[in-house]
Amino acid sequence: MRDIKLDREDTVLGSFNRLSAIKEIREALECPADWAKVFRLGDPSYFEPLETLWYEIIRLKVKGDEAHYIGPDHVRLLLPKQSDSDLRAMQINVREWKDVCRQQFLAAIRRFTDLRYASRKEYGKHLPPSGRPREPSWIEEESRRRAVSLFYFDIPEGEMLTAFLHAIFWHFSGDEHLLGLTPAEETLWNRLIKDDNSRIAFRCRGFIGASGGAPTDIICFELDATTPIVHGYPITEDEARQIQRGCSIMKINELEQWELH
């Protein structure tokens, strides 16, 4: 006679282990991205638009009762209440789709997870000359003379990338299924996540550079998702409105030390 208590979570029946099955099902359903790491945040974070994308992908692949546990982590707390036979069936199912879903999802979010900021060599068009900082009046005149927008300072690539990722996270964080976004914001988000090339504008707290010879506090980030790589440049209010297409211009503070005050 086997000394096994059937009401224990770690009951073993044959080669089936409840504890292992629950762990495997939970891990298969859990979004495979760490948003704090992706968006360079200090605390554990939840990014609704891309969590929702994950749910949509696995809903197309699920085979059975595991569909009831798609969603935030707390919905999977009831898994231990399932019978051994139900857990065994779900465990078999998730093994069929989990790798395909992970690969599809990670490919879709590669534009954020693998993103880097363009170097001066790759895209130095909007940067001031190397060496000592130039006076704002020099930057403004050079911007007018060359008909190209210029930053006042040579902002480090890492700080620009962090500013972009933070801005994306805070601009589009909201309720699940984008319920917290306006139609214009949802349209802008869809361009960022689906288009090979997209742009978005943010307002700094001070002047970040010059466009057409005039100071501006607005920066445009241009994302090439095929590489993926992002670069930024100062733009005018009118240019920002054309890019945003009715979406508000969110204010950021990550670049304060590179602004004029």
C-alpha cells in the first residue's frame, strides 16, 4: 500500500506530480518579459499593452481548460484546486503551444527588448560638434544656417535610450486592453508596435535644442523596428502636432540636465 495523501499538493500518482504540473502551467501562461528590465525601471512593473498582446497570442493556441487562467498572475492562484486529471490534461496542452507562443511574442516585442540608441557615427546629423559645448546662440544660428535641428548638448546614448523607454512606459501604461487610452493614443501605440518605422514626440521641461534657428522644448524619437534602433532630434510644435495626430504631447524629465533653464 502506497503511503500517499491524495489531498496534498505534491501528491505523486504514477509519473504525475501535482506540484510540477502546477508550476509548469503557471510558467507557460506567464508573460515571458520582465518589464522592469525592458523599460529600465527600478521596481517590478506591469505594462498592460504588451501583457495584453501576450494574452492574445496564447488565446489563439490554447487547447483546453488552461484558457481559464490567461491573465494576470492572481488568476492562476486557483490552479491547485483542479483535479489531477485536469492538471495532467493542461500540462500536456501547454507543452504543445508554449514554445511557439513565446517565440512569437518575443519576436513581436523585439523593437523594445533589443533596442539600442544610434551612435554619433550612425546618426550624428542632429548633434552639436564634438568637443567643448557651444553657446546656445551658436547652436540656434547653425540650426538656421544648415536648416537642420540641433541639440544644445551631446547627450549620451544611454541616457537618450532610457528617456525613450521611460517615456513609452509611462505614456501608454493604463488599463488592460488599452482602456485607459484615448483613440488617438491607441492609434499612436498601434503604429509604434506594428509599423517598421514610427515616430513619437515628447515635451521636455526646458529647451532641448533648436529647430529652424528657434529654441524648442520638444524632442521626436524615431524608431526603426527592423534593426531595432532609435534616434532623437528636436522639433517644432507644429511638427510635433503632425506626428501626434491629435494625441497629447507628454512631458518628460529624464533629460533635465541637458536642457536650458
